[in-house]
Amino acid sequence: MKVLLIRLSSAGDILAAFRAVRALKKAGHTVHIAVKDAYTGIAKILGCDEIYGLKKGGLNELVTRLKKNSYGAVVDIQGNLKSRFISASLKAPVKRLYRKDSAARRIMVIFKLYFGSRIPVYARYLAALAGIVPDKIIADESQPKKKKNPLKFRVLVHTGARWPLKRWPYYLELVKLLAAEKNVSSVVITGVKDEVAKNDGILYIKGRKIRNLIGATTLSQMAGEAGKADLFIGNDTVAAHAAAIHGIPSFVMLGPTVSEFGFITEPVFSVIQRSLACRPCSLHGGNKCVTGTFECMKKISAEEVMKRVLPVIRGKKTAVINVKGV
């Protein structure tokens, strides 16, 4: 059967659909996906049979192209007006819409109380495949697959983030600590140059174990670097989702956003965060700290991150990973 997934944006949310794509392929289906034109490159990582790009102002044109296919199922894992329009415009015996819980996330930003389902987004994507994919495959894909730990670790550190408040400020110190660890064979640094402060030393750090690729990779190339790594450390960005595809231990610092939103959650990710009354302050990240302190990120030191990473690097059981208090 030919199945269309609709996930127009953004890059990280598209990559979070990799389990849904894999489940459909395991069930023997042909998988197409519709994304915004800017994300067709990153969508290639998912392994779909066909990718359709939505150009700006080209909604009707996209629908016309999709109508040339005979879909047995259309699964909307975006849940906005555009994706619903696309789904409604296509004829298919089966149509599915995933539970978004967007209202619950907005309520949490305002009142700091979460009334949503607490089901990770990737699991909601899989749940939307009920009746299209056998339950056994859905259950299997719901369990994160972990890559076997090596004797020496190649660590991928992804700096910066599109939203300023998602940018943890101590990557320079962390990279130095990682490079000094004997069980680390190399530290690869990636990131978008414009998303890192111009005076940040992480832009210029060099060393025998350090390979600095900030500003030197495309999104697809960065995802490729994640596939070569044994451990990931970074912010709540597309890079974290790229690491999750490969099943490597992934440590993510959360500041303005929280794990309750469903995108960065355990056990897929090891979440490092502060328990503060002001969190979450934004749905997506935000540009300005409402308290003026930025302590959600500044209070997480490089030493604290290392304490949580070292048990994995040294082959010990991972310790508790939520940083509590101030």
C-alpha cells in the first residue's frame, strides 16, 4: 500500500518521524512524505520512497501533484491548517491525524501546569499508524534502539540553536573537558556559525582530538556526522533528533522548553535541565529571558554535564540526569 505522511515542518519534527517511516517500511508499505520545500534535503535521511516539497504559496500545486498518486492511507502528523487541507483534498480509504496537544503546551507556558497526555511525539506519530501497521511493529518501534558503546568514544557536540534562549553558553569549557578524557578518541563540533556568539571561543578552538566543523556543514552533512558518533551533546535542535535516529546516547540541555512538550524526552534523550518556576517560558525557544537572568541555562555548568556524561563514556550505569534546584 502507498502511504502519505504529512509533516511540513520543522527539521527536528520531521526527523522525529523516522520511527513512523521505519514502521511503515517494515509493514511493506511504500512511503511518501510531504514537507516544506526547505526541508526536502533533511527529509531524505528518513528513507522515504518519495519526497514532495511545498513551495511558498504552492499549496494547490502540491495537492495537484499528490493527486496523481493513489494512496491507501494519508497520515497527518503535522496537524495544522495547511496539512489538514492537504489531507482533506486527497482521496484515500484511510486517513489519520495525530494527537498534537498544542493547547496543553500553550497552557503550560502561561500557567506552568501541564494537562497533556505526556506521550512523546514520536510515540504519537506511531499511534497514528494504528490499523495501517501491525501492533507488534508499532510496539517494537516504540522502544528506542541503543547503539552498542565502543571502547573509545567519538563525541559529537552541536553548539548553538535557532532560538537564542536555547543556546547553552559553556560549550568551550565542555569540549576542553571531553578532549582531556582518555576514553574519548575525538570531539567533533558542529553548528551554524550565525547561531553562536561572535566572541565565543568555541568558534576557534583547536586540538589534537578536536575537529571544529562549525559553519562548515549542511543540515544533511551534520546528520551524517551524527551517524558516525558514539555520543551526542547539544541543545534542543534538529541535531539532537539526527543523533536519535542512530540510537547513540544523547544528552540535551533544555532551558526555555521542557520535556513535557514531547519532543525531547526520556528514554530517547538524557535530559539535563533546571527545575525553575519560570520554565517553560516559550513554546519554541524565544529571544529574550523574561527574568533577565537566563539561569535555566547558565546554572547548568560544564562540570555538571560531564558528571552525567562520564558514566556512559567510562562504561558505568548512567546516573540521574535531571539537575534540580538553583
